Amino acid sequence: MSPRFDASAAAFIRAALASHQDGLLRYAARILGDPERARDVVQETFLRLWKQDPADIEDHLPEWLYTVCRRCALDVLRKEGRMSRFEEGQLEQVPAMAPHPGDTAESRDTAAQAADLVNRLPPRQQEVIRLKFQGGFSYKEISRITGLSVGNVGFIIHTAVKSLRAGMSTDTTVGHGS
Amino acid sequence: MKTFDPDDPLLTAYALGELEGDELREIEALIARDPAAARHVESIRSAAAGFGEAFEREPALEVEPIRPVEIEPKRRVPFIPWLFYASTAAAACFFVVLIVRLADPAALTKDANLAAEAPIAAPPPAPTTAEDRMASNDEGAAVESRQQPSLFRKEKSEVSDSAVVGAEATTTAKRANAYAAARERDDADSARKASAPAPPLGEMKDAAKGGRAGALESEVLKLDQFEVSTNATEGAAVLGDLRAKLDSGEVPQAINAVALLAELGLQETPESQATESGNLAAQMAVTDSPMPDPEAALVRAVEGFARLVAARTPSGDEAWDRVLANARYAAGSDPRRLTFVELVGETRDAIAALGNRE
């Protein structure tokens, strides 16, 4: 369990950092509502990664990272007494993000519309839908990350997708009508 | 035969590629015979692709990226045996002197007077046994012991008589330091509380028993901040305090408190409590199956551990296995919780060693 410092381990960690840092930061920020705290949590996640044997986790590295990241973020909420708010569904809102330089106005509108709809979902649905469509995790992986049953994950995603589709349809109709 | 229901989560799961086995075949059959189901699945796929694209376009957070250097461990300092043993001996000397002075504040005044009158002590004989070596570690304390009232000399004798092996004491010392450090991190009031009045003399004496004076001294000094009794016989009150701490989310503090109880309980719990409390511990300690969530497992592990220690439950009792299983389950990769797991294992070993000596 002691930290290692060899070339292969360093390469493993650096690759993991490069691949998953952005996604983990977003994920933690959604839970904590604070990008800087999210950075601390993600940093702690990678510090813990140093203590792991790569052979033990490399076949499910993203799942491991998100699981640890989630646990660390919830620990922060718990320490700050905000856990009940999270459990009650009052997920924090992350401050506005800067638009991507290459985005056109139209694509920005579509992305912003989708993001807005997602942000209106209940927090549990937000978390699961982001793990699915942003993190690319399967139902089973989401189940292991969140501690929910696979059936429950399926139901939550189904409900969220239904809401999002309805929202997109309504917004489009409203937009065309106005 | 399954019929088309647009509100069926299986259709969403199918559209997202999540089905397998019988459910997959069932939905495939439905789509093959019902064009409405096929259109529904296609619309879900299309929407899902749109969501994925929208998320991909979501810009990164405006936060400084983590640099690899921030997460890479520092290179280890090479282990130098003589330096390690010399620093350990120096630390032991410091703690023994410290506890002697704290145990009898009047000695501080006496020291000043006696120091001027005391003859220069002859050098002690070369240590030949582990006990001798421990006693000779602190020349200052040895001089002091010749100058103190008989009560103190008796304590010093007890230290030698019941000295534990050096490795055990070293492990305990390291652990105590780790707990002290963790406490200081976790408790914003630690500095203020650490400066609170020293605990009663009796607790100091108890702490000094068994050659663990250095390690336990730091524990005892900070005892009041946890508001738990050092007397392991007051099990109900202690467990009540622990429960309150756990309920209020002060898990690290609760663990620290139990660690302290473990140390003290090992030394002062009467043998007579063992059987009844041990049986209770076996019931308390993780009898549920399957495993509860990690936090509940931690609560059970901590409570079970406290009871096992208070009862000095034999190390072969399966309740230890259950407490360890719960502690490991709750620990995950949390370093502090893993320390708790180590503590449980070490305590069990210590009880086994005590049993062997007896």
C-alpha cells in the first residue's frame, strides 16, 4: 500500500490523469458545486490511485476513479454538513462555464439547451445521466459507482431520458412558435 | 408475448445497448413484429446521441488543471538503521521524562531544588535485557526516580516489570502519533483542547503501565477532547458517547476514541467481564448479511471493536473476524479507515500475545 515511484507506475498515473481529469472534475463539481473544491477532491482521488497496484484496477480504472471521487466528494459534503442537502436532492449548481472557442452559435444553443434541461432534472437523475452519456459507463458500472441497483439505474435513466426528450420537444415547439 | 409499451424501461435499455440474454431476445422479437416499437427505440437512440454530443461540447471547468507533480509521492528517504534507533531512543527518553513530570507537577518545583543538591549519579550498568535497555533509555528519568517519592519509584518498577517488547511499543507510539496528527487536522479546536488541564494522576499512572508511557501519554493528554471515559468498565457510557459521535458524523474522532479505549482497556479491564461482554460483542459485531452500506459497517465495526476490547475477547473468537470484515469493507481505500483496520488486527494480536503470556 505504500506509494510507489517507478517509471511504469508514473506513466500509468499520468495517462489516467490525462484521460480522466476533466470528466472527474466535472463530476465532482456537480456534487460539490465548487470547481476549486472539486479540484481538491480529484487530486485526492489521484493520490489514492498512487497507493493502488495498477494490476488490480487497470481493467476497471474509470469506474474505480469515479467511485473514489464520489466517495471523497461525499465525505467533503458530510464534513461540511451539506450531505443531507445532497441526499435530499438539492444538487449544487456549478458556476457558468466558458464556451468552447470553436463552437458556433447554433451548436452552443443546442448544447446549452440540453445542459439546461439536464440541470433541471432531479439530482440523482442528473448524476446517473451524466455518468451514462458523459462518462460512457454501462448500467452495471454506474450501479457500482453509485451503489444503486442495476434495475434502479435503468429506471432512473429511462425516466431521465423521457423527461429530456419531452423537454427538447417542448422547447423546440416553443422556439418554433415564437 | 411482450407488447409495446412506450414507458417500458427495457426499451430504453435496449436502445442504449444495455440488454443481454432473454431480455435482449424478447425486445428484439417485439421490435421485429411491431414497427411502432422500432420507431420508439430509434427515437431514443437519436435523442441519446444528441445528449452525448451536447455533453461533449460542454466546456471544461475553469479551474487550473492538476499537474502530475501534485499527485506524485515524494521519493523515500533511505532507511538508516542507526539513525532510526537513535531517534527512537531519543523520543522514548523525551516521553518518559515528560510523563514523569506531568504525573507529579510538584516534582517540577522539587527538581529545581534537588538538582542543586543531588550528587552526580554513577553511570548505570550496561543493559543486558530488554527491560534493562528500556530502563536505561532515559538517564534523566533514572536520576529523577532516585529523587522522587516512593510512589513514583513504584511506577517505574511497574514499567520494568510489565515491559512489552520494543516492537509493540514502537508500533503503538507510531500509531499514537498518527492519531494525534489526524486529530489536529480534523478538529479545529484541537489546539485549544490540547492545552486543557492535564487529566487526573490516576490516568497517567495507568497510561504509564506496560512500558507504553510515551505513546499513551500523548493520548491521555488529549483525552478530554473526546469526552469519553478512560475506564473501560464504563462500557455503556463509552458506547453511548461513541454512538453520539458516529451519529453526528465524527467518525474519525470516534475511531480515535476507540483506539484509546483499546490501549487502556487492554491494561485495566477485569478478566471477569470477558465472557458476558464477549458474547454481547459477538452479537453486536456484524451479524447482518449481506453487508450493509459502508457507513453502517463502520459503525458496527467500531462498536464491535470497542466491546471486544473492553471484554478482552479471546483472539480466536469469530466476532473478531466479523469486526475485521466490517472494518475492511467500510475502509475502502480511505487511509485513516485502513489504519483503523490495522488497529483492530494489531489489538487482536496483542490480546493473543497476552493470552500466551498468561
